[in-house]
Amino acid sequence: MKRILVAHALFPESFPTLNGFEIIKPQKSAFSSEELASLLPTCDAFISMFNTPVPAHLLSLGKNLKVVSNVGVGYNNIDVDAATRLGITVCNTPDVVTEPTAELTIALLLDMARGITRSHVAMQQKQEKWGVLENIGMDVYGKTLGIIGFGRIGKAVAKRALAMGMRIVYYSRTKQADAIEKEYQATYVSLEQLMKTSDFISLHTPLTSQTHHLIGKKELELCKPTAYLINTARGAVVHEEALIEALQQEKIAGAALDVYEFEPQVSDSLRCLTNVLLVPHIGTATRETRNHMAAMALQNVVEYFNGNPVRVVNP
Ligand code: NAP
């Protein structure tokens, strides 16, 4: 019998009873790091959530641990180098997160452009204004969207933005093939050019040592004062302090954030700003997607023990 430790409570329908596997899951929302440390030595597999810290010292407690399957496409929460050194396979859940994350990105973009949440809050507080020169936003149609990281989610965002009549420019380490650029009507530009010319800038890179603070003071100073930044990637891709300063000084028009550098800590100076739209990491938070992610993470473990490892990030 293989023992699978599951860090977080997940929807029950995504975890069927499986012959040959015992699933150890928390009674409440999540195991604490102390509970994980005491349970891990007796487990063969570990299903972590994208926000479960999985450092080297935790991995090293897993005497029988063979596989860590992360519920999430991003796996910056796991010390993958340490896992590789310890001979532990790490898997993730790509693809199923693409469409919901793109949907949230577009929802944030439209909300920022038209001040929907701001107007809603004003209405609830009976402080709305009705004048024709009040509540003025910005057209999205005809505007330039700069996409940083043109992978699965970046492309899914581009597809939706194209349907809204936006122009697409993108930056990644690699220029896409001509056929893909044609399909998305997307133009490859430098990061500097993207920051200078975009009306909306949307981040879709993984968090790695290369992308940590990819957007800092220097990059934000290149932006149009009317530009909006949207981050549904990972918080630390943006230097949060530099972003707060740019927003305070109105060097950019606003920012919509799903992710934070010190998540779940969100600084008061960010919360207090009027030119931000903040949500608590809800990119994949739909019942369908969270079910798909959990089922895929479990499948990764089962396939590993069937001798057919899939979605391995450290092959
Ligand atoms: P993906 O298909 O691997 O795309 C990532 C893109 O980033 C690639 O185009 C890659 O292209 C580019 N990239 C990597 N390193 C870069 C660098 N140093 N500079 C510039 N571009 C770089 O990944 P995905 O499925 O779209 O997911 C992207 C990220 O979104 C995930 O890693 C995760 O952190 C985040 N995410 C967040 C949520 C949420 O709930 N908010 C949900 C899902 C995913 P090159 O290699 O050519 O540079």
C-alpha cells in the first residue's frame, strides 16, 4: 500500500478511492508545516498545492518519498534542485490552468479599464457619481496589450484580447515561429519596447531566478503614465516595493494583481492605494479547474507508481 500525503483539502469528487493507495488528507483546510514534517517520513508520495512551501529540509524527511506532485503549473514553491539531488520526481498540472487564468486576466483588464469594481463599491456606499464627466475609463478596443511570457497562458490571453480588437506585442526569451505570430497577430519586441508602447502589460512567465524582479523600478519608469499592469503570474516577478512607489507617484495608471511577492502577506501600502485592483490568487479558483488540477496531480502519482511518470519537471 502506497501512502499519499495531501497538503490541502481538495474537492472530494477529484479524489476517488484507489486500490493500492492510502490517502492522508487534512481534516481542516491544510496541514501545518509541522504536521507535514511529522507525516512525510511515512509517505511515498506528496501532493502539494502551488502555495505549499516544499523546501529541501522537508523533502529530506521523506525517507520513502519518491514523487511530489504539485497542484499547479508553477512549481517555484518546491526546491526542485534538492528534490533532484534526493532522487525525488516532481510533477505539475499544466494545461488545465490555462483557460481560467486567461479568463481572470481579461476580467482584471476590463475591470481596470472601466472601473467596474470601483463603481460597484461606490454604489454600495451610496457615493456614486452620475455626471457625464465622472467614472471615466479607457477604451480597450484598439489599445496595445504587451504580453510578457508568450507560453500557454500568454497565448490564451492574446486570443481573447485579439477578439476584443487589441493589438498584441509580446516578449519572451524565444521569438515564436512566424506561423504562430500570424495566428495571434502578435509582434515580438524587446522588454524595453514592450514597456514603452503598451497600454496594458500582462505577465505570464514562471517565477525563476531569471524572472525574479523582472519588472522593477527601471522597467516601470519606461511605462506610459496611462498604462495598466496586470499580474496573474507570480508576485515576485514584480519588485513589489518599486510597483507601490510607481503607483503612489502615478507613474502608471494602475495595477491589477492576483499574486503578491510575499503572499499571503499583502502590505498595507498596497491595500491602501486607490489605483489598484487586488484579488487573493484566484487564477484557477473555479470548481471545474480545481477538480481537474487535483485529479491530474493524483494521476501523476498513480502513473509514477505504474512505471509511467508523466508531467515531470525534473526528468
Ligand atoms: P508556459 O507555457 O511555460 O509559459 C511561460 C512563458 O514564459 C514561456 O513563453 C517562456 O518562454 C516565458 N519565459 C520563461 N522564462 C522567461 C524569462 N526569463 N524571460 C521572459 N520570458 C520567459 O507556462 P504557463 O502555463 O503559461 O504558465 C505561466 C505561469 O503562470 C506559471 O509558471 C505560473 O507561475 C503562473 N500561473 C498563475 C496562476 C494563478 O493562479 N495566478 C495560474 C496558473 C499559472 P521562453 O522560454 O521562450 O522565454
